Amino acid sequence: MTDSFSSSDAGSVPDPLPLAEVPDTLVPGEHEAFQAPTKSFSLGAQMFLALANIAFFITIYPTGGILIPAQVVALDSRNKVISLGLLSTFAALASVLGNPIAGALSDRTTWKLGRRRSWMLIGTCTGAIALLILANASSLPMLIVGAAIGQFFGSALLAGLSAVIPDRVPERQRGTASAIVSLAIPLSIILGAVLVSSVLKLTRNTIASAYYAIIVILVVIIGLYVATMHEQPLPRHVVPPFKPGAFLAAFWINPRTYPDFSYAWLTRFLVILGYSVGVGYLNYYLRDVIKYTQHYPGHTIEEAAATLQIISALFLIIATIIFGILSDRLQRRKIFVMLASGIIALGLLPLALVHTWIMVEIAAAIIGFGFGAYLGVDIALVTQVLPRPQDRGKDLGLINIASAIPGLLAPGFGALVISLFAFDTILGYNILFIVATAIVLLGAVLVQPIKGVR
């Protein structure tokens, strides 16, 4: 595996794939790939990048929010909360490991196809395999394996896509570019929900068919993006020799040396954790507290979940565009991230106080608006505090861990709280949403110490 990436000195065994030829005197760090981008990133390029991100996220949201919970109920109805928590924990752990590793390997890749495009293809192929496993899962262990493989190797695709903004977009455009790319999340939620609902109706609830449709979308869109994306291969002479010890040590970013990066990591972790704790169990909240199917006979929990995803996504789209453009216009990031976090908290708290379907719909709209505002600006903020241009992929992988670890902690935490209050299910959910609100607010407060970004 080492030979596939930049390795070594003169006289070493040549790489199996053709590499860019450059003078031996080229100094690491001076290559154009490591320079701050100055050329404008066109609107068309931003929209195509957003489309590629939609293809990725459509493998995440409708599967994790609709298909997998339904499969868990079918396989283990009595222990659905614990089983879903176990599956989500393994999947999140795979993502935590995969994100920085894929990012770091992407930074070092010297294949002729390019460092980012190569890993987009790897992630697409392995992601399609994982979706096939999920589509045909006949047991909970098989479902867990499919989800874990998808998260681990899907990180390769995410690593390539995430690095495009710091690699190609100048800082003056990053608020708008981040907003447009962030639209991939709500659009994937809307399109994914519509796609899954339509396929399930057409195939009489054949879950495998929904997975197959998602695979087609993933392969076609990412294939087109990779085929049309222009990327210069990274010469091996500009990358240090691969040394396992140094490779592993690079994953540690000293908070004292890079405090802004550390605060950016911590605030994202807290905001996403609070959001995940609150939203992660909405599916079962509808079953256990709202009693949705009792109040609305003939309708399913999956339909209700899809409705909430669409409501949230619509408001997310509005907020993402508004906050992203305003952030670029004013060249300010921190105030918008703090405000967005506060809006998320404002949407979570009512779920602990009022238990009606109408309130859940209102909360979904508020949370969606807050999360959209957050996504539209936080990505821009993060790309402006990355420690070293040579390590953009790895450092973004570390930032992505701040989004992935909540997925590891939130299901177990939620399951623990609900189980501790098994004698009063409603109380358990109330405490869950109150704690989620407090966590998000703490994340908002910790944005303020960041000094290098306004």
C-alpha cells in the first residue's frame, strides 16, 4: 500500500501507476496544490460539487433515517432502541476511523488520476458494495456490517469532496460556496425521502429496491463528476517519504499551537452532538410519545419521518442560502455560527415541553432552519483555520470526526437515558431533549474564543 503513495528517495522501486514528472529540485510546500487558491470558483462548478455531495449524502440520510430503522424494527422489534443504538455506534466508529485516514492518504496520493479524484472513485465503489449488503441484510449483524463498511469506506468519497473547497475556492467566496455545497444535505434529505417513499409504494415496501435506486444515483453522478473534474496529479517529490510513525503522529493537532482549529473542532462536536441526541430518536419519539399511528390511522411512522425530513430540509435550504451569502457579504463567520446554534437549541427544547404532532412539525422547521444556517457558515469558518495547506485532507478528516463522534455517542446516550427512565417513557424523552438543548448552547458559546476569523 505504501508504494501507491509518495514514498521515497532516488533508487526506490517505481510506483505501479504513472506519476507526474517534475524536477528533483522542487521544494515541498511550494507546489501550486499547496498554495491558497485565488482564482474564482464558478457558480457552475459550485453547483456540480453540490450535486456530487447530494449523491454522497443520499446514501446516508434516507438510509439512516428511514430504511435502516424500518429494517431494525422488522428484525428485532422488541429491542429496537438498543439494536439501533448498537448499529449506529458501530457505524459511527467506522466513520471516526475512516475520515482522517482517508483524508491523510488523499493528501499523499500521487496517482495520475489525482489525489482527490482517486479517493472519490474508491469511496464510490466500496459505498455501492456496502449498500448492496444493506439491501440484502437478513439479520442484525449483517445490517451492522453493511452500515460499518459504508461509513468507513464512504469516508474516502467524503475526503475527496470535502477538500475541494479549501483546494479550489478562495476565502472571499467560501461562505457562498459552502452554502451552495451545504444544500446537498437538505436536498438529499428531500430527494431521498421522495425517492424512498416512491420506490416503496411502487414495489409494495420492498426495501431492497430503494437501496438499488440509491446505488444507481451514486455511481452515475460521482462517475460524471470525476470524469469532468480537472485535477493536476501531485508529484511524489513534494511529499515526504512515508514513515508510519510520522504518519500517525500527524493526526495529533496541538491545541496550544493551533487554538483556533481546536475551538472550531470542539464547537462543531458539541453542536452536532446536541443535534444528534435530539433528532436521532425522533422516529421512536413518534412511536412512543406522540403515538402517531394511533392518532392518524392508515399512516405509518416511516411516512411521518419522511414528512419531518422534508419540512426540516425546506427550512434548512432557506437558511443555508441566506446565512452563506450574508457571511460572505459581511466577511464574518463567528456571529452567524453562534446565532445558528442558538436557533437549533430553540427548536429542540419544545419537544420536551409539548407532545403533539403539530409541535413536532414546528420544531422540525426551527431545527432545520438553525442547522441550515449553521452548515452554511461553519464549513467556511473551518476551512479558514486549517493548520497546514499540505494536510488539508487530513485536517478536514479530523474536523469530520467532530461530526462523526456524535453519531458514535448520541445513540448510546439516547438509549441509556430512555432505558433509565423505562418506568416513565415520556420523562426519558423530556430529559433527552433538555440535555440536547444544553449541549448545543455550550457549543455556541465556545465559538467566541476563535481569534483568526471574524
